[in-house]
Amino acid sequence: MSTTPPPTGGRPSGPPKTPTDPQPTAFFVGRVVRGGSGPCYGVETDEGKVYAVYSTVAGDLAVGTTVRVYHKPLLLKIYCGEGEHVSGVKVEVIR
């Protein structure tokens, strides 16, 4: 048994000033412009940027539906239409 006392952490000076849990930052919100049952969709943001989204989790998306798409780079060699190709890892209908 050691005679050295265990280390003690310092007391926090207060609550954190920024969130301490990692938050996803790779997402966009837009309207579905090419819908259907997938796996390829077209989504256009309010700024006019078009994304070609490949997603096996989105299900049926009707044209005009507003969605939030959490994405990562698309590693498959697949063409999903016009726009920047991304892999949609989570798609939420928000309206």
C-alpha cells in the first residue's frame, strides 16, 4: 500500500462556457427536389446549393419536403444526379 495520497483534481471555476459534448456539424437543411424511395435524392438549400444525397436510411421522401441531412463524404462510386454528392447518415423530416 502506497503512502502517497491519491491525486485530487482541481475544483472547476464554474460551468463550461461552451458545450462539452461533441455536436455534429456536418448537416444541412433543404427541400427535396428529387424524391422517391431512394437511395438517391436531390436536396436544395435556401441558399440554392444542391446536394445529391445517397442514403439507405431516408425511406420515402416526397418532393417539397423539408429535411435536415447529417452527412459525410460519399465513398461509393455512384451517380445520384446533379449536385454535390454526399452520404446521408441520418435524414430528419422537419416539415
